[in-house]
Amino acid sequence: MFKYKRALILLLTISFTLVAIFSMAMLLYPNLLLSGLYRPGTSEPSSRTVVAGARPEVIETSPARDEKMARLYQSIDVTLNQPVSSASILVFNRENRIMVPGKIVISKTRASFIPASVFLPSKTYTVIIRAASKEHIKMEDRFSFNTVPMGEKLWVEVKLGERHSVIVYKGSDAIKYLPASGGLPESPTPTGYFYTQDRGYSFWSSKFDEGATYWVRLAGQILVHSVPRDDRWQTKDDEHAKLGLPASHGCIRLDEDDARWFFENIPQGSLVIIHN
């Protein structure tokens, strides 16, 4: 009987000791069971939670890895498995190793590269992403994508960055650089993908009390046309001097000779990409 009592006392002592240890652990590490690193009833870590100190990893990219028909202008988005504190993204044409200019934007678990120019058609581009987690753990990854083909078609890039310009391409070759003026901040030119529509030799706007020549429609009232003319049908020299800067009501303005070339050479249905 005495032996049973000793055994019972020993068992109770061990139980109280384990309870005390567990209580102390909860005081020192309150997030151990609550942080999601462990789910009661399983022996596996939660698949949605990153263990503290884990190395950042890429879980999704846009364009997708090895994409075969990537668009000629789009942001490159890289999503990681945890929040990003810093990142750099390098993009280059694999054929000539020329880097694509652009800027980086970070939002939570995503790092985005906003290109300052289009990607050339039928080319392979390599993306190198370097990033660091909130805990300053670094990673590096890379992937490639291929752009859509354009054959020998004429297509157009309109850049509305620091200097406004129109670049005409034939396939993957730039054949014409034209200084331009897009919309003012209060009447910005819409960005995106457009296709040339109807055209005409001249128009007059009673609303703005000015006209222009050699217009080509992109969408609605958004046209490519010459620098505006006044009510005596004279080119407005002060507006011509603004080429390269935002100056229009939303249209794309060109020098008279450039507008005529655009009018005469860019076929209806041609792709026009407008970006900032």
C-alpha cells in the first residue's frame, strides 16, 4: 500500500511540474500556439504561414515563367510568400543584353517593375529579382518570357513620360521618332492599347476655337493630329514650341510634317500603345 502511495505522489509531482513548465512557456512565448505556426490536432506547419526567419520565395509572376505570348507593354509583377522590405528587378533583352528602363513599386508581398518603354516583339526577356524580407533575409530568382510576334507590321508607341514622343516601329525595328505633346494634367491622354480608326485632312473645334490637320482617330475624340491652328488657319507657334511637353486637351499633337507622315503611312487598324 505504501508503494502505491509513493507512486501516486511521484505521478502528481511530475504532472504539476509539466503544468508549471507549460505555463511558464506560455508566458514567455505567448504566440507559440496562437501565431498559426502550429495548428492543434496536426503535426504539420500551416501552409499559409511563413515560419519566422524563412527565406523569401517567389510564388507567382506576371508574365508567367516561360510565357510565349507576352504583351508588348505591361508591368512585371513578382509575388513573394511574405512581405517585402526592399527589391530590385532587372529586365533585359536576352539577344542584345540591353536593359529595359523602368521603376520599382513595392506593395506588401508584391514587387512590380513599371517599364519606361515597350518590349520589342518576338524577343526573349530575362527578369532578375532580388528582394529582402522584413527580417532582412535576402533572395534572388530569375525567369524569362517571350513577346508576341508582329512580323513586319507598323505599330506605334506613344511615350508620355518626361518628354512626350511617338515612336513608329516596323516589326522590332524603330523607324521613326517624332516629338509630340499629350494631354495636360487636367485633360490627360488615356493610356493603354488602341488601334487606328478613321482619318481626315482637317477639323475645327468650336469648343476650343482651334483646328488641326491630318488627324487619325484612336478612340472617341482622342486623335493624333498636327499642332493646332487658329481662326486664321495659322499654326499656333506657342503651341508648336511645347512639342515634347504636355499641352493638349487629350489628343496626341505632332509637327505638321510628322502628322502628315503619320496620316499617310500608318494603316487603319495599326496597334498604338500609350504609356506614361
